[in-house]
Amino acid sequence: MKSGSLACVGLGMTLGAHLAPRARSFIEDADVVFVAASDPLVELWVQGMHLDVRSLQPYYATDKIRSQTYDEMVAAMLEQVFVGKRVCGAFYGHPGVFACVPHRAIQQAREAGYDAVMEAAVSAEDCLYADLGIDPGTFGCQHYEASQFMMYRRMVDPSAYLVLWQIGVAGDPTLLSRGTGAAHRQILLELLRPLYGDDHEVVIYQAATLPMDTPRIERMPLRELLHASLNDAATLVLPPSRSMEPNAGVVARLRRLSTIGGQP
């Protein structure tokens, strides 16, 4: 391995509450720290752990294609790796969940012969399960990015939870950092209505980012999503609309197997 290195860590969702010891160690031991967090308070908090903390937020711009922004972020981090520095990228939430920059940076660093690792962290999904009291093992849980769900044919099981991430920018084909509106959501409703119906209760969820905040948990009929107030961090959760259907043939076969050899 070459002398430079890259570690991508997660800051968790709530300021100061979710940072794991290994992630803190990567931040404190790095030569350079890059931070990506939408809340300025989070960046200030990271700056208190290291003398050389560089924000990735300036790479965003209103009319700038997100893919270009992400490429520039990756290049900024790898530039420091390639000159032999220990680089830490500290990202909001989990560094591998809805965050392509850490994945791309780690892959490119490894391909170039440098040591690169990702440290797991608390994500918005983890907070969602806790705040909404959902156990994904009870009925199952399907997760899709909202625009991807709209633009591709996906097989939805209405007997499981359906979670649509980034609902505030659902249907945006431009890859620009701006939200979408009622016209886009109308198309989404047309996809969901046959499976759930207009009166099915859904939840708009957003994890708390500051210790004094509470998560957004707003319940409403599906039809009211059309005019709901949403930002790009909002998530739509649709509880099951149908009961799970037993597979009688498979159940019978499994029962026969359990009795072979005198097993109960």
C-alpha cells in the first residue's frame, strides 16, 4: 500500500449522539478531514475535533448537476490521498447510504493502490425504525429512492412496508439540487393508488438532526401527499395495505420435512 489513505466515516443523524469511537478516532488521527453535512452546526462540531477540516458543501450549487458536484468532491479528497496524507471523509448519517461520494472515492483509492475503508454508522433508516416503531422482520420492508421508483418498473409487495426516500425531489430527471411539486407527485400517486388507495394512511418522516429537535412524524391519507410540505430530506413510509398470503404448498412441504426421522 502507498503512504496515503482514506477513511470514510458517518456522523450519524443526531448531532453528537451517534458518533462511534472508531469514527471519532479516524477523524482525530487524520491529516485532513473533509466534512459533508447540511447543518452548519454539525460542521462546527467536527471542526472542534480537528485543526484541518474542509467543508464539501461549497461544491453544491442551485443550477449545478449533482453528478458534477459528486465528481468534484471525490477529486478533492483523493488529491490529498495521492500526496500521501491520511484523509478522513466525515459524512452525515451513514457514509454508504444514499452517499455515492464515499463509495466512489474508496473504489478509486483502492484501484490506485491506496488503503481505503468505510466505517458503518447510524443512518436515517435506523432512526426510522426506532422512531416509528417498525420491525422490518415482522412484515418485511422495501426501500427505494423515490425518483428511481417512478422511472423504473419495480415489483411492489403491498403486504410489506414501502419506504420511498427523498420524496421532496421525487421525479426530478435533471439531477439538479431543487425540489419538485404537485405535478410530479401526481404521477407518483398514480403509481401508488392501485396498491394502496387514496385513504390509506401514510407517514412523512424526517429524523431529528439536533438533540433538542424531535423527528417529523406526520400521518395523512395518501391523497394529501399531493400538497404536503416536503424537503429533500423527507421520507415517505407506506404501511402494508394487505395481509401476507400464506404459501400453502410450501408450508405443507416444510411440515412434512419436520416430521421425517421423528422430528417434532
